[in-house]
Amino acid sequence: MTKISLGSHPYLLGFDQLERLAERAAKGAEGFPPYNIEHIAPDGFRITLAVAGFSEDDLSVTTEDRQLVIRGRTADSEAERVFLHRGIAARAFQRSFVLADGVEVEAAALENGLLHVELRRVQPQQVVQTVPISRR
């Protein structure tokens, strides 16, 4: 069976990266840390991750090639601690979100064990370009 590519349709010029974006979004679909995505009217979004036990220094928020990458790594200060029960996960993580064109990260804040990442959709300016037609 032959795989039909969405980006190869003649009416979808320049959309060949769409499949790669979908594959990147599907990667790393593990469940840690849990997160919420909210729509903040009219053109904003908020991603909230539950990061109990992580400090600001343990977390990093970056954008790489239209992808929001949130990483967490705790310090190894727990080596001398003896747990009778350990229910709070403190393992390292990396969570990625593919950003659409025009979506920018505005801010990130840590509050009560929740990391809030604020996103905003920037409205592109409408550009009308006239292309001159030449005679050959």
C-alpha cells in the first residue's frame, strides 16, 4: 500500500511541512507532567503544567523551530533523604508543543506548583502585492 502525502496535493502548495509538524506534535505524548491548555479570549492561550517540587531554577522554557519546549530537572539533593513513601514525582521531563505561525510566547510564571506559560496569537498585517506581468 502506498502512503499518500497530504503535502503532495496540487492545491496545497507549500504545506509539505504539515505532516512533519503533526509527527512532531505526536512525539513525546507521555503523561508527565500533566497539563491544561486554556483559551484566553480573544487571541491568547495559557498552558499550565503541574510541576510540584520544581523551583524556577529547575525549569526552562524555550522556543526552538516553532516549538515550545519546557524542561524540568531537579537537583540531586535528595540522595541523603530516606522516603517511606514517595508519591510526588520529581523526575526530569521535557514537554513540547508545536506552535502555529503567529503564536508567540509572552511570559512564564511559577505559582503554587503550577507553571503558567502565556501565549498570544499575533495578527499578521495584510499585505497586498501586485505582480507585474511582462511580455516574453
